[in-house]
Amino acid sequence: MAARAMWKADLSLGEIKVPVKLYAAVEDARIHFRLLHAADHAPVKQQMVDPETEQPVASEELKKAVGVDRGVYVVLTDEEQAALAPKPSRLISVEEVVAASAVDERWFDRPYYLGPDGDDEGYFALAEALKKREAIGIARWVLRNKRYVGALQASGGYLLLDTLRYAQEIVEVTAVKPSANRSPDKREIALAEQLIGALEDRFDANEFRDEYQEQLKTMLAAKAAGKVVRFPKAVKREQPDSLVASLQASLKARRKEASHGRRA
Amino acid sequence: MAEERDAAPNPRAFWSGTLTFGLVSVPVDLYPAVRSRRTALRMLGPDHQPLVRRFFCSVDLKPLGQDDIVRGYENDDGSFTIVADEELDALAPRKSRDIDLRRFVKRDEIPRQLLERPYVLAPAGESTKAYHLLAETMERSGKAGIATFVMRGKEYLAAIFAERGSLRAVTMRFQSELRTPDDVGLPGVVRAPAERRQEMERALAELTEDELDLKLLDDEYASALLELAEAKRDAGRDVIEIEEAPAEDEQESADVIDIMAVLKERMGGAARRPARAQGARSAEKPAATRAGDDALADMSRKELYERAKKLGLPGRSGMSREALIAALRKAG
């Protein structure tokens, strides 16, 4: 069954507008647990409480304060907050176009599909043009009172829009250097490079499965049937003493594996 | 993330384990590289009293402590199967400890839509030599290692890569978690007429820039919220003081300062301490103050704040003393 669109908007590139529908691209099929009261297995609920009186405060009575300093907060009224809310619009505006490599992996948050909404040709023409340039469009929009920034990319002939994190949300890690006595030597680097080379392949997302979820489902089904399942225990690995010896042994093992015609 | 913060008052590692590269083991600690948004919001009662979040039973309405709460999976008939932490831990013992680098790929081959969340990997354990070897070799090669591992009751696909001397991880979704265009019900791909394609190419060319304008990634709402709050504070309107539990405060700045502190300490320099992450933090404080022999180190937070205000440094209200010193040094 086709998914329902979350939103309809115009994707704008300068003067050009392409009408689109927005769909969630992530399908959450994971097992979810609920927090329960141990005594009666009733679901747990959370509430805001006055710690002095232990009395819950109703949600319509809640007030919000913004921290301006260590331990110093300023109360903002609902009206004040509403006045800051972005104006609603039906525009996903592509602000600029950059090389795909200019967008840091750490910014990507959540993907959405864009689907055509009346102008299929314009939609597919844009997807093809983006792919041809190997480019990403940086887009901004407002949805349900929230401002978003996202990356527009082409994938398999379709348009994907990933929400991006704000730059301030990423912890910056500056350059670090090992002290001289801990730096690897040339021989170790050469061996490590060979090992990376031996393990290199194309990225294939279908190669990886969520085995933990599969085991979890097996365990839950068995428990519901009153059975106990045992999963294999971890095997302890043996490790040679020196880095060089470890690397050489790893390379040897890898070559042996490869000569048997099996991919790891 | 809120519940994680409640559970972890100290800036300790989010996950500890081993990167395995062939037969080479690299012990690592993993720290989140995303911090909470700049605006710290507090919930207050009608009389502006600060509130706390508590758990209640939805049936008998009793307040519940951590020990009164269990985890349950809802069966089709509405009953629950209770699952203990140990049962979850036993599911994938090896994967809960190891990130096994069995595959290396070109970084640009990784589909962006799979990317989920960034982390920093800091070296742990006695020797950091293997960490440096991996970091240096991977950075040179420009490749990312791909592996799966289990963290906090969930299996992740992850890309591991090196940048500027340290190892990073970005967790990814499994392919099976993404819908296909078919699942969504998108129409089959059609080739648009040449003139439409050219029109789009021209539009893209016109918007093309060499570098990404980081201003586009500014959180304008957070800035506006802070600006308004600071203006009200300066006017003395609706200001309240809340005694903050030190734990909460530590955690607030932890994700800003500690990753660098932890990395620096573990890569040499400062002497090793028994308690790793916590030790690293308390060790870094005096070091950070001593390191700069400039006047900033001797200033109070208030003085630093005033200076930051003069320079118009963004986000200054939310910064700790250390963060202000760092930001001011950076600003020259």
C-alpha cells in the first residue's frame, strides 16, 4: 500500500517551482519496549512534578524558562514564544547548490522522499540534473512551526531530502597528534595499508543485517511460549604480542581466505 | 537523549569496546558528537517553581523509582513479556564489545540517507599505539571502515573514519529500515524532455557555490529565543535563579569540552589516571587554566562573559567559564 504524504509544498530553485509531496523514508520496524510498573505491569507515565510538594503540575499550567546563564533563567510567555515562531509557508527553498563532498557526514539527520505532485517531468528532470552535477542542494523550509534545513539529493532517479543538524549542534574536534613515542613507524603503516587494501570493496548496504533484532524476536517468541533460548557465547580471540606480528598474521589470514574464493 | 542524560551524571563514555582490525585490537571509548541545542529550557510551575520529571504508574498513580520499573514487550493479545537487561546483554555478547572492521570502502560511496548520528572514538586502555596506527593509516587512505556493533540494546551499522588524527564513527540505518520508492508509491522514473532537463541544469548552475555557506546551518530560532531572553534579563524582567544540581551542569558542558580533554589526555601529555573519563575532566580544568598565561585565565565567568558580549560572541550565555575562555582565545 502506498504511503500517505506528510506534506505538500513547492520546491523552488530561483524562479523555478516544482510541486512535491513529502514522505517519510525511514520505516521503523524495530522492537520497542514499554516501561511498566513492576508490581502490576501497568504502563508507566511521566509527569512534571513540583519537587517541594511532589504534586504533579497539569500541562496547561506549565511555564517555560530559557537559560541565559549558569543557574539563571528567563520566563517566556506563550505569546512571546509564538511571536518568534517562523511564518508558515508551503515552500522548500533551495538556497544554494554545492558539491556532494561539501556536506559533512555528521550533519545528516533523517531522510524523506520527495514525490512529484502534478509536474512529473519537472520532478524527474531535476533529479537527473542533480545527479549529473553530483551536487546537493541546501534547502530550507518551515513545517509545523519549525524551521528546517536539509540536503536535497538524487537517489535512484528520485529526489531525497535529508534534514540536517544545525552547525552548533556538532561538537567540533580539532586536530590531535600522538606524542612522538606513540607514533606508528613506517613498517607498521605499510602493513596496515596493505590490510586495508585487502579488505577494500564496494559499499553494499544489503550485506549487513540487523542480527540483534532477529535474535531479539526469536527470544521474545520463545519467552512467550515459555521456553529459554541460548545464543552462542563470545569466543575469545588470540592476539600476537606485537603490532607488526598481528598485522602480518592478519594479512596472511586474509590472503588465505581470499584464495579460497570466499569474501569475508 | 534526555533519559540518557538523567542516567549519566558524569561525562563517562557512552559505550566502551574494541575496534578490531584483523587481529589488531584497539580499545576505544565512544562519545556523542552531537550536543543538545543551545537553548536550555526549564519547565516551571504556575508560581515559577522549577519542576522535575517523575514516573508514575498509569493505573494506581503511585510515584515509581527506578527499581519499580521493568521493560516489557507488548504481545498481540495486549499482555506483556518482561525482559531483563541481562537477557538483552546475552543476545550478542561479541557484538556488544567489538566493532569489527571487516570492510573498507570509499567514503563517498556511503549513501547519505543511511547516516544517523556522529560519535567520536577516543583511545582507551594501556597503549594507544594501535589507535594512532589505525587513525593515521585510515586518514591517509581516505577510506571508511564499515562494521556492525551493538550499543545500548540496539544494533548499529557504522562507518568509522579518521580525521585530523582522531577516529570518528557515524552510525547508520540498515538498508531494511529505509522504504523503497515502491513502498512509498512513487511513480516509475520517466525521462523528462531535454528542454526541461536543461532548464533544471541552468537553475542548478545559477545556485551553485564553491563552498557551503555555514550561515544556512544556523539555528535562527534558538538565537532569537536567546536574544529575547537576554534582553529580558538585562531589563530585569521575569528572571529567576535556579540552584542547579552540579551533575546536570557538568553534563551540560561535558559534551562541549570533554571530548577534546579526553582525547588530549589519552594521547599523551598528562599522566594517566585510574578513573578514565572522570579523571580526564578534573585533570583538564586546572590544565586549561594554566595553559594560557594570558589574563583570561584569571578572570571570573562574569568578566569573561562581559568580554564575550562586547565581541558579540554567539551562544555566550550558555557557555561555561572554560568554554568562554576557549571562545575568547579563538576570537583573539
